[in-house]
Amino acid sequence: MSEFKEVGRKVSSRVAGKLASENATPLEIMARVMAGDTTVTEMQFEAAKAAAPYIHPKLSAVQMNATVRRSVEDMTDEELAALANDGEGEGEG
């Protein structure tokens, strides 16, 4: 199955390259229609819509949760005191 996918990727890449060299990628065709180009036929536009997912990657949102680490030298006295107090009561006991 992965061999089939690889062949599909190669064909898709070859087709995308040919279309790009002719300024006829699905995105370019749709943009021409948006700009009012009446030389694009309905059939060409429908073909561009159908081919777009195979030529142009779909963008997706990425959610990221990150902790920003700062150097001790960048912290205020209040922040340093809060860090020092967070550890109270822990340790020896």
C-alpha cells in the first residue's frame, strides 16, 4: 500500500510542476476567477476545485502550550521572592 502512495505522490508532484510552469495551478485558476477573468470556463473552474486538494496542502491550525523559561537575571525581586516562597515548608521534615 505504501508503494502505491509513493507512486501517487510522484505523479501529483509531476502534475503540480507542469501546471506551475504553465501558470495553471488550481489556486491560480481560482484567483483569476476571483479577479474577474472571464476566460476561465466553468469546466476549468470545476476541475481546479476538484484538483486543489491534491496539489495544494490544506492549512490547519496548531495549538501550542508552552512554558516560557526565563533567566533568574531577567526576573524582578517580587518574582524571585514568589519563587523562594513557593518552596516553603518542603524539604526537611
